[in-house]
Amino acid sequence: MEMTSIIAARDLVKRFGSFQAVKGISFEVEQGHCIGLLGPNGAGKTTTMRMIMGLSTVSGGTLEVFDIPVGAMTRGIKSKIGLVPQESNLDSDITVSENLKVYGRYFGLAANVIGERVPRLLEFMQLHERAESRVTQLSGGMKRRLIIARALISDPELIILDEPTKGLDPQARVLIWNQLLELKRRGKTLLLTTHNMDEAQRLCDRIIIVDHGEILDEGSPRDLIDRHVLGHVFEVGKPLPAALNGKHWEHEDIGDAVLFYVRSSDDFVAGLPDSADFIQRPANLEDVFLRLTGRKLREN
Amino acid sequence: MLAAPITSTLAVTWRQYVVWRKLLRSSIATNVLNPILFLFAFGFGLGRFIDSMQGVSYMAFVVPGMIGYAAMFAASFETTIGAFSRFYQQRNWDAVLSTPVKLRELLFGEVLWAALKAMISAVCVLVVGWLWGGIPSLSGALIALPIVFVAALGFASYGLVATSMAQGYEFFSYFFTFWVTPMFVFCGVFFEIDRFPIYIQAISWVLPMTHLIAIIRPLTVGLPVDMAMMAFHLGYSVALTIAAFAIAFLQIRRRMFD
Ligand SMILES: Nc1ncnc2c1ncn2[C@@H]1O[C@H](COP(=O)(O)OP(=O)(O)OP(=O)(O)O)[C@@H](O)[C@H]1O
Ligand SMILES: [Mg+2]
């Protein structure tokens, strides 16, 4: 099947003065897919999304959204994109439903269209009981849901979500996951960032891992796990049993212990003495993430 | 259907109106009571010692000045403290620019709203001043109002220039000290500028408020209007407004998008 790319970035660069936040990345987002942009703090995810929205100029390379360079984006194209920003920028002095109505006007929507969509969106994000509350009276989780509802006011085809579940409790997270999957079923294209690997694994068809403004790898969650951390992880305490020395298992030293990435757990266990101290678990996306981006804390 | 740039601009202005409705009380306190209190001070205080100025009663002299000041203060406040908090603290401008609204429409919507608010203040002062006998020519005052509106678009734009340069709220203390207050003191709001030495008068004529008052005072007082001079004062204000809006636009574009 021929795939239409909704977003196409080629050698995309963003410079802030002499600092390069995005260093020539190339990727595509196909129609109807959910693509995850994953990376440590400061990797350049938000910067990339802001360039896609036309909120930040492109310093180098090309970036096309709906086949149009972002610099030449028309009103029509802009209306087809909804953004959930990382930081809340709701209108805090007015009510929940007023926030949606005001936002709808920015898209030039007719009053009757807005009037019909607002209750539906509030229902979709389970905010209908708070329609008349001021935003200042909402909890953090409700505000997050309102921002998502707001991004949907123009019924966009492409939805860009910068940490949509930031600061949410598990219940609210599940609600948002379900609603995002529902949007995907309706054929919407999603580009998402998150620091929650479980979320990325559930929602994303493909994941792009970035760090320091560069793409480290991309693929489906399965492929990435297969490629980088095989299938199983054994965390073996130090000192290592002699049986493990000299054998060529994929491994990573994490200080007190060594992580072994193995395809078949039986083979690995067979070579261990009974006294060995280890923890075994299936490998997941978090292992891939940490393996690719390192374990050091990102400061500054 | 209106053209898209107009719909976008009005959407921004409408948002300001929706928020303003909620915060009506504090807004009225700052923009309406403030100039009216000044009017009382001038009327009861200074007015007692001054029989006439430029051949008219002191109230007739000071009311048009206070109309101009009220408009200038309200418009300046809106596009400085108000706009800066939307730009910088609430990040409302980011939200707006994530929609089809373009930066120039956003900024023009801000300026338009500031000018409308300025008109609310100006009209309140006009009504109080008229009841007080400070408006000898009501028809002249009504002609003055659209001119006050044009000038208010300017005051809003000058405020936006300050906002485009501000890195924090403290910056606006410079704006109020070196721009708003001088326009109160040096532009003939509450006494005639010919009393200043000539080099101070030169400063007065650079400031747009002087030109506004030079147009509206003869109107509210009911003096004959010199059309050529009126065109000159208005032209000066409009040119300065366009320059200020362009500077604000370019600086904000650089700050937001680069
Ligand atoms: N306006 C700016 N001026 C200068 N540097 C900036 C600006 N915006 C972002 N940066 C820098 O660009 C880099 C990438 O930032 P960005 O916000 O894109 O990271 P991120 O991947 O979204 O991180 P996080 O997970 O913390 O949200 C960081 O080093 C950041 O400090
Ligand atoms: Mg970010």
C-alpha cells in the first residue's frame, strides 16, 4: 500500500544562536499512524514539534507538512493540525467551555459548529460536568484533558501531542490512551512525545529515539526491543559468576550489577551456577531507551 | 463571511472581551476611576486657584486633557502589563499562534482591544466632565471621540513596542516613568505647554499626546478648527503609530519564532 506522508523532515536543523538543538534529522510521519518521538530531557522533541507547528523557524534542511513547506503554511493547512503543548497555556480566568469557544473562533469556525462541538469534546474528555468551572478551579489532570479537547476543536487530521499525560494519575492516563486510540481508529495521524515507555509501547506504531538533536534509531516497539535488547534481561549482581566470563552475551555494566540481554533465556540460565544472584524479566522499551541514550542524568 | 484576516483579528479581540467581562471590577477601577479621581483633584483642587486657562474655565481646559490621558493610560496598560502577561507568563500567544491566526492579526487584535478599552475610559471621563460643565461643545466632543480612538491605536502600539523589548515586568517601570508620565506632564494635559522653556516644548511636540490634545481641546471647547493643523497632528500620530506597530511586530516575531 502506498503511504502518504503527513510530515516529512529532511536534514532538519534548529539553531538557537550558536547552539544546535536539532542537528539534521530526517523522518516521516505517515497518514493514520501514531509516531512516538522519545528522548531524554533536552533532546529536541519540543523544538521539533514547534517547528512543525510553524511556531519556530527552521534553521536548515526542509520540513513539509501536508506536502507544503512549513514556512508557506496556509490557514487551511494550519486548521488541519491540533497541538497539545507541553506547558499549559489555557486561559485561566474564563471557564472550561469558554476556553473551547474562544479557541474555535481562532479557527474561524461558525458559532453553530462551535456550539455543537464543545459539548461533544467535553464529553469525550469527561469534562462535561465541569463545563462552567473556571480553569483556575480545575485539577492538573483536568487541565491536561481540557488542553487535549481544545486541540480537537477544529477536528484536525494531524494531532501533535507534547507529553499529553504529563502529571496524570493512572486512571486519567488510561482515559487518554483510550481516547487517543479512538482518534487513531478514526484515521487521525498522531505525533507524540512521552517519558512513559509503557504509553509509547501501547500507542505508537513506530518510535523515533532522539538524543542531543540526533536520531539514534527508529522502528516499531517490537523491532527496537529485538534489535537492541533482544528478548530477555538478566540483571546479575557483582561479582559475576565465573561461568559468565568469556561468554559473548550482549551486556551492559550498570555499577553494582551487569545487565545481560539474551534472546533465549534457557540458554543463559543453563550456563549459570545455582548460587548465582540474578533477576530476570522480559526486555521492554525502557531497556532500549536507556541502552541507546545512556544512564547518566541529563543536567543543564 | 468576512475575510479571514478580519475574522482572525476579531477572534483575538473577542477573547479579550470575554476575559474582560469576568474581570470587570478591577478593570474599571484602573482605567475609569483613576482618571476620574484625577479630574476631581483638578476640579476641586487646582480649579479653585485658576480662573481660566487659554481663555476658558479651568474645567473646560482640563477635561479634554483628562480624556486624552485616560485613553493613553488605558491603552498603554493593556498592551504592556496585560499583553506581556499573555505573551510571557500565560503563554496565551503561543496558544493563539498554534491556530490559523497569524502574528500580525494577533497583535492587531491586541491593539484594537486596547483602543476599545481606551474608549470606555475616555467616554466615562467625557460624561463626568460634561456633567461638571467641562464640555462647552458636546457636538465637538463627539467629533473628538473617533480621533481619540485613532490616537489610542497609537498608544496601544507604543505599549506593544515596550512589550516587545521587555524581559520582565520591571521593565515597564521604565516605560511608565519615561513615556506615560512625561505624556501626562509635558503634553498640555493639565496646563498649557507654552509655559515651558522652548527646548522642553520641543520634547512636548515629539510626544504624540501633545498632538492629540491639540486636536481635541479646540473641539470640546467649541473653538473654530484649523483643518490643515488638524491634518498635520493626525498625520504625525498615524505615522508614528504605523512605525511603532511595525517595530513591535518585527521584534516579537524574532523573539517568538527564532
Ligand atoms: N528558545 C530557546 N532558546 C535557547 N535554547 C533553547 C530554546 N528552546 C529550547 N532550547 C534548548 O534546546 C534543547 C532542546 O530543547 P527541547 O525543549 O526541544 O527539549 P525536549 O526534548 O522537549 O526536552 P523535555 O523532555 O525536557 O521536554 C535544550 O537544550 C534547550 O535548552
Ligand atoms: Mg519537551
